[in-house]
Amino acid sequence: MQSGFKVEGDKVTLSLGTSREDGVKQVSFRISHRPGIKYKRVRDLSITYDKVSGRIEARLVVEVEARENNGAGKVAVDLGETVMMACAFDDGTVLLYSGRLIKAVRRYWQKVRANLKQNSRRWKRIAHREKKQVEHLLHAATSHLIAECVQKGVKEIAIGNLNGIRESIAYGDRLNQRLHAWPYRKLANMLKYKGALVGILVRDDVDEENTSITCHACAQVAASNRRHRGLYACSCGWRAQADVNGALNIFERAFQVSPVKGSSGRVARPAVVSYRLGWHGVAEPKRKGKFLRASA
Ligand SMILES: [Zn+2]
């Protein structure tokens, strides 16, 4: 699109020039904005028409004003499938975001697609719908987490090295394939740009090796400590949900300090909050104010 454009609020106006035979000089349409974000400058606008889906998409490349951030807080995020994000905060809180709905959505559309010819029109349309639904849910979860971070004065988020995730998965090929398709990269990118908007640095350089099987209390490395239903239980007495244990280990590795270990060597119980994802956003835990405890 060579013509000029103008963005006012949520209204975009394209100038088409004066040479069109039909006499149309401009077209206007509305776009959905991310609420509460001020654009410094709109750098570029591109409009594409997808013949398969019949959709017109407008993409804006914008420069935004990052909000000032005077916080000093830190968070480590363990990315997974059933629990898509286990987030350990430096105040000893751990937030768990369930990945069950995304799993169900993916499974559902995979089943629908299985009966269709690959790359056919209908197959592509369904793949597009699945992608949009998964993205919608990823947006809900990442926006919720970033809002929590802002509230808690977080300045830095550490996540595992994504290349490491793939290498460390040594299950069968089928499961491997499924996990590879799990949108970790997309999730990480959303955290990065949403974090940048509020002045939070998101780094993805933490080596995750063994963080899921290491005891956070005594540092013993034992895969057998991972029990049924995601419980991590060590002979030293430490018991925690496996994702909570993993997130605390990633925190310690990223920041060289544990959010729950005192100077006396005593390990405190983290305050765990479990969030479910719904189509209309992140559902608050049923028992508000009463945290589920990680340890027995
Ligand atoms: Zn232990």
C-alpha cells in the first residue's frame, strides 16, 4: 500500500489518491487497540487479504511509550504444558496458570483436522481458527501475569532457555512432536513485548537442566521424587507441587537466591495461587485470599 494513511484513535483512514476511476479517494476502518497504551508514532501500516479465509488484516507497526518502572522485583517462570506458566515471585508467592484449556482446544481441532486433506481450504481455515483461539488464550494468560508483575513492582522476569526445553525432552517421538508444537516461543514473545511496554526486562537465558527433578530444599537431584499428580516429595521432608518446585529452582538459578530460603537455612512454604484460563480471561481462584499451600 503506497498511499498515505492517518490513525486517529481507533480509526484508520487510507488515502487512495485522486486517480481512481470509481472516484473513491479514501477508505476508513476501525482497529482494536490494546487498551491503555499510548502510541508515540505509527511507523508502518500494511493491509493483506487472505484469499483462503476471506479475511482482511491490517497490521500497524508502532512505537510506544514504555511506562516508567521503579520496581526492583523479580520473577522466574517455568513454562510447561499442563501448567503453562509456574511463576515464582521474590516475595515467596507462586502463581500457576493452567494450560488445560489450550490443551483441550488443540486436541479438539487436531481431531477435526485429522479427517481432512492436509492443506486443503477447509484444513487451512481450521488451522487458522485453532491458531486464533490458542493466541487468544495465550494473550489472556500473559496479560494477567504482566498485570500481576506491575502490581508487585517487578522489574525482571527470567524464563528458561527455550532451546533447552526441546533438548531435555527425551520421551517418545509422538510426545516430542506434540511438545514441539506447543507454543512456547509465542508465549515467550508475548511476555517480552508486554513486559517491555511496562518497563520489565524479560530474559530467556536460564539453563533449565534438572530444575524439574531437583529438590529446592536440599538440592538432591532425583527423578523419583516426582510422584503422582505432579507432587514433588523428597526424603528431606520437602513436599511441593512439582511445577512450584521447578519454578523456585529456576528462580534460584537465575538470581542466585531463593525466594523461600531464610538465612538460618529454614525453607518457608511458598504461597501458591492456581489460575484457570477461560474464554473470557483468567478465572480467579475460588477461595479468594486463602492460598493453597505447596507443602504439607
Ligand atoms: Zn530434599
